[in-house]
Amino acid sequence: MASIALKSFIGLRQASSEKPHFTIQAKPISLNPSNHRRLQVNAAKTSPKVTGRNLRVAVVGGGPAGGAAAETLAKGGIETFLIERKMDNCKPCGGAIPLCMVGEFDLPLDIIDRRVTKMKMISPSNVAVDIGQTLKPHEYIGMVRREVLDQYLRNRASENGATVINGLFLKMEPGDGEAPYVLHYTEYDGKVGGAGVKKSLEVDAVIGADGANSRVAKSIDAGDYEYAIAFQERIKIPDDKMVYYENLAEMYVGDDVSPDFYGWVFPKCDHVAVGTGTVTHKGDIKKFQLATRNRAKDKILGGKILRVEAHPIPEHPRPRRLAGRVALVGDAAGYVTKCSGEGIYFAAKSGRMCAEAIVEGSENGKRMVNEADLRKYLEKWDKTYWPTYKVLDVLQKVFYRSNPAREAFVEMCADEYVQKMTFDSYLYKRVVPGNPWEDLKLAVNTIGSLIGLRPIGGVFNELHKQNPRRAKTPFSLSLLYILSSQYFASPNSRLRELCSRWPSASSRVCEMAATSAAAIFSIGTTCSLGHKAVSFPQSKPCALRFNSQNPLKSSFNGLKATTSLACESETSFLGKETTAALRASFALKAHKGATVVQTPFQPQASYKVAVLGAAGGIANVKGVAADLSHCNTPSQVLDFTGASELANSLKGVDVVVIPAGVPRKPGMTRDDLFNINAGIVKNLVEAVADNCPEAFIHIISNPVNSTVPIAAEVLKKKGVYNPKKLFGVTTLDVVRANTFVAQKKNLKLIDVDVPVVGGHAGITILPLLSKTKPSVSLTDEEIEKLTVRIQNAGTEVVEAKAGAGSATLSMAYAAARFVESSLRALDGDGDVYECSYVESDLTELPFFASRVKLGRKGVEALIPSDLQGLTEYELKALEALKPELKASIEKGIAFANKQAVTA
């Protein structure tokens, strides 16, 4: 047994990530109706009982508000009537719904046309900012067609007992005291055209969900409100252009597209919706629509307009939303947010909340309700959502008032913290407590953007010519500039003076006095990860540097990399020293006369990684260890050889990597591999169980499909099995898939993400090419060839080496990547995702490779979304791999059960 140690090279992981820093982790969405809270009955005992029947309620309007209200009422024992004039109504609506709505309202995934994971916010000067980098793999904004969503909600209400009436509500006669309300309507009974039949209906209460031009609102003298006109065209664009919008939405701002709102291009099932809106210049709406089309013309060129739609959208709640036993919900009540114009979720939510109040107040339809019962709905609504509406109202007034303000708004949207706070609030409809430090940064940057402070931009560009792709000013300097009035008089000269007192200012803004927190990769031994925060003495100014080669923080989630502005050390995994250094920089202006003192960090061991099976093809383990120990990384390299030193190599280890065994050679079958490697893995895992049972265990030894089950059985017999900490390393399949797709489609490799599921041999390797990010268009022939190449890539290398070896270098690269991901997870990074072969319940198989979320305790979550919405080819391949994978799993378990485990 041998062991040596390597540094964790930044180059292995072009570090950087769509790393979300959500203040609150999102709870998984459940589609199980049983998860909804039960209605609590709090009706007053003095309420008169309804005799001979249940309480009768009419819901006028069959949109999201009406459908949700009718379903809730029917489920609650209320005799429910839902009146809707146009059963195929195509309301001109962007159609965006938050992720939480899918779970809260048990929406089937097949009514969601598109899952938007990327957005572009485009300024008046056509500066585009990409939004969505903070989204987690399972998160998206749903895009629906209103005619589909509304019909689904109405049908579900009908299935639960509501009577759905195809009719036009005309007027309502008030019910004095406890007398019924009389509703007059024209019933069409599915007829197209014609006069219809005049009818009336007596009910005990009414919910007005009939939109911005609500006749129910007029009946109760609810008052008028300011409204916007939304204008939208559904445009069928060529298939090659539709690929661009597959999971992307665009929002345009500027006086040309709207003086007080925005224009949009949202993807739908087989077309895009292009629209805009305005409150103040309704007569110019077609001019604004033309401008929106022109802004997007290159991307929708050749499109054919399928439908033109227009509709009023309320801008604020009505003065009166309740009168007697009549309540307004949705657009009828004015529940559309400013700034974003969102209304679908709030409509459905208000309909449900109003219906719940009626069900509770009536004791499930057994008692009469009164205004006090319905007022509980309004009190609950206002308490829950008033802050949201107020904040968005302020944002619209601040940022939509002029083109310079809109430019500032778009610039602000580029900030990762803004994105994560915005998306977490939008997707889950909750007020998210912010990070005070980030809030301060955001406030300063926002003020700076609004008042046009750009004085240090020129200096930054001058000092960072080696990185022309980014013109963002380092935040520490921008905050110093804004907070210190002494720099206002002559900002550029004063800033240069500041930089001149900092070391290395001639080539970079400042120097970070921090030793790299390198993640150390140890082969066959224990090693140290230097990762210890050292606090800066606040009495001394400290030199800081934004990495001259990459001034943007890079944090990698394992599958896709993006960038975000941050101060960073030399490592791809962000350490506490980074934060300490950043905070220390703000003390500089208070000590401008002091001598600069560089305070180096002292690396301290905090993690140990053992790689078992280090030098089978090298032989001289001590020589390799000596060689690696000369690398200038804060790590200790130790070597161990033979079974007698195995226990010592495992003491206190956090991560164990097992590549031990023989590689595949020409003509060697998987069975040949199994017969040799199975026993090796069994013995090593026994040693791990005895010496470091809490460690992460990475199985690389092939055949992984069998060796992982063997390890699991050994650990079970030892009484230390933790399925969350046992991994089959399948990262090489992902690495190959990303590489081959990027080469095929001429994409930037760092942007490509192809999830690979199943197993780690032959046809059990299933690359989900339809899930590739960014979305790519592949012919059936290309999919077939790429899939086969990814599955047989190992054989490709074996044959190329003509029997002299197997895929050792690419495997080492992939293994290092997975180890680094594990170390980042152990270090507390909350958003680390990798594909791995683990114990799983995603299929009927006990072990299955899929994307997983890693945390300090191992596997935090399996990601099932990759297996949803597969193509026909992928579904067939998935079913085809299962028998072979099942046989491999059973073979490993059978082997382990036949072997005696050492005590």
C-alpha cells in the first residue's frame, strides 16, 4: 500500500459557480396534496346554521383566482358554482409562475410549457445582463399558457364537486341581512355565438374573480383604480431560433418599449410571447410593442404572428375589496405587483385564502357566514403580502422613471446577491432575511449606480488591463470611495494616492496577504488541507489583492461554472481568510498614515485525504512522495507502503479515495476486472471501517457498478454503513460528456453541463443530452454517436495506448475534481453538486448514478429533476441499462456475502 500527496490544483476546476448563496435553503416542493395544511374551523357558535342544504357560494370568473377558490370551496363542503364566460380564454399574460406554485397548487408538470433557468435583462443602451446564476439545479420559473392553466384549475374544481357554468355574469341583487344574493347571468352552455339563455342563481356568498373589469366589483361599488394596458403577440419563430429561447426569457427596459414598465420575450410551448405594457401612455401601446419587436428582431426574424392580445392590468388594490358577503380576489381586487407585473400566483393564492376563510367560518358549509368571516381573509392577505407590494411599488418608482435609472437597475441586476435574494423571494414567495454585510454592499452600489458614481472605473481599467473582460470596480475600493468624503473632491488622484501606499499597486489594485488554502490531494496517504482563517489585527491596515489573473471569485458547483465579483485567495475553494481580508480592507481609510504591514496566513492542517493504491504503475512511492513534497503548496506529503502501514495511513482521515486494483487491458472483460479488484476493495474498505468510519469513501476501482455494493455490504457487516458517505466516482463520464459535446457544438467547455446517470460501465452510462446546458440542438444520429462514444470512451483510450495503459490521466483529473467537491462540501459550501453512483431511490435499483447535492454529512439530496421529461431515446436507454446494472449490483452483493469480514 503506498501513499503520496498532491495539491488541489485550481486548474482542475475552473472553479467558479452558479453558486447560490441563498440566505435560507429552499424546502423541497411536494406535489402531494396531503401535504397541504388542514382547514381549521373557528366559526362562532352564534352563526346561524344552514338548514336542509350546505352553504352556497358563487365564484364569478374562471381564471387562476376563480379556479383555486372554487376547488377549495368544493373540497370544504360548500355548494359551489363557478361562472366563466370564455372557457378558451387566452389572456395576454407573460405566463410566469414561481416554483412554489407548482407544489402549493399540485400543478402537473405537463402544463408547464417551459422551465426558464436563464433570463436576460436588457438596458436602454442594449447592455444585456445574464440572470439566473444563483438558481439551484431543481429551480426554475415556469412558463404556462393561461388557456391551459385556467382550464386545468376549472376542471379540477369540477372534479371536486363544483358546478361550472359557461355563462356571462350580468348583475347582482344584494342580499339584505341573511337573504341570498341573486346573480343574473347569460348561460351559453358551450355555444359559440348566439344570444344565450338568461338565468338567475341564489347564493349565500359571492367571490368576485372576474378580472380587472370586474362586474362584481362594480356591483359592490368597490371603486376604481389605475390600470395598465398589456399588449402581447404570440409569434411562431423558426425552430433554429426557438432553440435560443428554450429555457431563456428576455426583459427589455427603456423609454422606447415602455415609459413605466418593460417589454418581454417569454418562451411558450412552440412559440414566443412578445409584449409590453404601460399605465401612463396607453394610446401609444402599439408603438411600444413595435419597439419591443425591433429590440428583439434578430432573434425573432422570420416569425409569424399567431395571435394578438390586449388586456387591462390593475396597478394597485381597489379601495374596497369586501362588502357584506361579497369579496374580491385576483385582478378584480387589484392583486398585481408593480415593477414585475406578476399576478398569476397572487390571484390563485388570494382565491384560495378567501375560500378557506369561508370554509372555516361556515364550519364546512354548515353555518352562514358574514362580513367578519370574510374579513379574516383580507387581514391575512394584507399581513402576508403588503410588504411585497410596497417594496415593488418603490422599486418601480425609483428605477422605471428614466433611462439612466433603468441603466442603473440593469447594472444592479448583475450583482449575484441581488439575484439570489430576488429569485429566492420570487420562487418561494417569502421575505428573505438578508446578509447585513451584503445588504450594505448592495445599498452602496445601488446609490452609486443611481447618482452616476463611476470615478474609480477608469483607475480600475488602468490597473487591470490584463483582464479586459471585466470592468466592474472592486467593491472594497468602491465602498471606500463612497463612504470617505475625502475622495469626492478629486477621486482619481486620491485613489491613486491610496493605491500608491499599497504594495504592488503598479500592476494590481492591491495585494492579498494570504496563503492559498489549497485543497490537498493525497495519494495513498493522509495529507493536510491548509484552510484556517486568520483574523487581521484591526489596529493595522492590511494589504489586499484581487487576484491579478482572475479578479472575480470563482466557486464551482461541480457541473457548471459562472463568475461573481468577490475578493479571493489563490484557491478555487473560498476560505474564511477571504472574508477576513475583505473586511479588513474597510479599515484602511481610518489608518491612512500608518505603515502597511503584510500579515501572511499560516496554513494549518484541517483535512486529511488518503488515496489507497497510489503507485502500482510507479513502484517507487517514496520517490514520488519526495517529488510532490517540493510543490509550493501548504500541504504535508506522507507515504505509506504495504498492509502493515495501512491503518496508520487512515488515522483521522476525512476523505478516502480508492483507485487500488488493476486497470483494464485489451481483451480484458469486466468479469476479469471484477475477479481481481473485488477482493482488493473489500480488504481496503474493512480497514476504512476500522480506522476512519466517518470518512467520505470514494470508490474508483472498477467495476464501480459492483465494487460500490461490495463496499456497502462490508460496511454493513462492520456496523458503520452510512449510505450518504459512500460514493462511486463517475465524474469521468461527466467530464467526457462535457468535452465531447463542447467539441461537437463548438461551445466554451466551461459553460457545458451534461448530467450522466445510470452506472459506470458500457450501456449503463447514460448521458442525458437533452438536459445539456446550454441547450443544444442535436440530430438523432448525433445523439446516437455521442452516447456510444461516451459509453465506450474508456475502450477508446485503452486501444489508443495499445495495451500500455488505460485512462489514467483523465481519471486522475476527474477524481481530483470529485475530491475537491467533497472538500468544499466538508468545508461548508452549501451548493456543491456532482454526479455520483450512490444508494438511491430514484429508480427501483438500489444503486444509481445521478446528480447529488453534497454537504458536510455527505449526500444531502438526490436531484430527481434530471430524470423528468426525458426524450424517447433516453427513456428506452434508461430501461435498457437497468437489467445489466441490476446484475452488476447483485453480483457485488453476492460476492460480499460469501466473504468473511475480519473482526
